[in-house]
Amino acid sequence: NLPELGKVPKDCHLVFLPLPTADPTLQQALDVLAQLKASNNKAKVLYMADWTAQVCSACDAEPKVVSSYYEVFVTSLKALDPELMASVNIVFQSEAILLDPSNYWISVINVGRHFMLNEVMGEETQDSDSVGNVISRLMQVADVMSVGPTSVALPAGSITAANLIAKFYAEKLESMTAPSIQQLDGPSIILQQRESEAHKTENDEYYLADDPKVNGKSKMKKAFCEPGNISFCPPIEIALAFSPDGDFVVSRSSENGGDVKYTSREEIENDFKSGALHPGDLKASTTAIMMQTLEKLSKGLKENEAATKGLKSLKAFKKKMAKRKGKK
């Protein structure tokens, strides 16, 4: 019971960090920030499930690499939204479990006993997937129980995880107040929609948290931006996601209508759909915003010694895995 132990605030809002990878993305950061902002003014807890990551063999279950990912990711969050992150309580799963390991693992076992295997697997898990995926879902229910939040924000599409939490509270924890569960992501800033895996290129579909400033321009240049198409227009989404104060200014020559300031999605979409806003002008202004964002991230990572070391660790791990793959 982490609230009783004074490790987390009572009646908090709980968010889990994604499983670690060698390439933390800006999309992942936006998703977590959106989930934290859904707190409805409650105290916020950001939960780093480091032992779950090892159970799932994330980053080859190497503790140093898993820790490096979390250091880089949290530093990126602080660079993107320092005011929000100043009010967030960060909890490492390993440290929380070691406060009362016996009761924690008994809780995990009890969750496993309560559900049938097909309930834990859900529709998205296949028989060929790692058993770690099943254990991780049992652990997540126990994690929620230990934090005792009044609300939990999970990534969009976390149907099985949400059902397990809700059902266990309803059927086994009747005396406890079940948390409300939201499933949401941040604005999508994917740069391309390629249906075929064969057409995908390394990292060109998304921005990385450690992308150099120059990639703000090179990747935006390749981003999909069909004239008049507002159903999928990455530059618009990125402009709205990262514009300071919510206003987006498109710089244009006087011959092309001069500068224009947009204060809402409706305004920018109407102009783009009608042709009043040219894709070239949209991309140019969004590129400037993206380069500023990447510069902000780079500065935050460089100023944090642990994050700088973490980036080196992730890059070394990525090289090692590439060599291993090449030998097969």
C-alpha cells in the first residue's frame, strides 16, 4: 500500500511509461503527457515498470539499458513540459515492490488465479507471444492496487488491460473504490502512412526524442502533405501540438498574402482545404517549430548528465542488437 507508506499521494492519477526501446520517440512522449494532463487536477503519479520491462524482455531485459531508456524519456518529458512535470511523482516499480515484496507477489498470484488465461491474453496476444506479456498484465493489476489511484490513464486500445483492472476490482476488491480508467493517446505526429512494411524506411515515419535539430527539416521535407487533404496532414498536427500558446503563425511573402496567424484547428484546416494555405508555406512554418522543439529536447538531454550517459547506452545497445541480427 504505497499511499500508507507515504510513497505516493492518496487519490492520485496513475500513468504508466511505455515499455523501453532503443529509440524513445516524440510520439511516445506526447502520449504520456496527454495521459498525465487527464488527471482532472488530481496528484499525478508516473509509474516506471522496470521489472515488468525485464519480464517482457524489453531491451533484451538488460537492467542498464532499461534504466537508460527511463532516464532519457523522463528528461525528454521535462524538457517538453517542465511545468507539468514539476508536479509529477515518479515511482520505480522495483523500488515499490521491494518495500513489501511478499504481499506484492501474492497479489500477482491472486490476480492470476482469478482469471482464465484467455482473459489475460485478450484478442491482441497470440499463442506465440512471450509468456512475459501475460505475466506483465497480472503485474499491472497488482501495480494499480499498490498505488490505489482514483483514476488510471492507459494508452488508446488497452482494452484487455483496462478490462482486467476493472473486473478484478469489481469481483475481488468490492471494499475498495475502483479507479476510473481512460484510454487515450496524444495527437498523432506520424509523418507517413505506408501500408506496406516494404515501403517503410528507418525512422522516417516518426521523430525520435534525440533527433538532431537538422532532422526537424529533413524529416518534415519527406512528410506527407497532400494539397487540400485534412484527413491526414502531419504538418497540421505537429503545428498544433507544438505551437507556443496555441497560436500558429505561417510566414509568407506579401505576394502570397503575407503572414497569417491561426488560433484554432478549424481555421488552419479550412484554409488548407480551400487552398488558401499552400503546402509549401505550411511545411516551412511547421519545420521552424519542429526544429525549435528538437533543440529544446537536445538542450535538456545534454544538460542532464545521466540522460547523456543514457543516450550513449541506448545507442551502444542498438549497435549490439544490429550486429546480432546481422549474424543470423
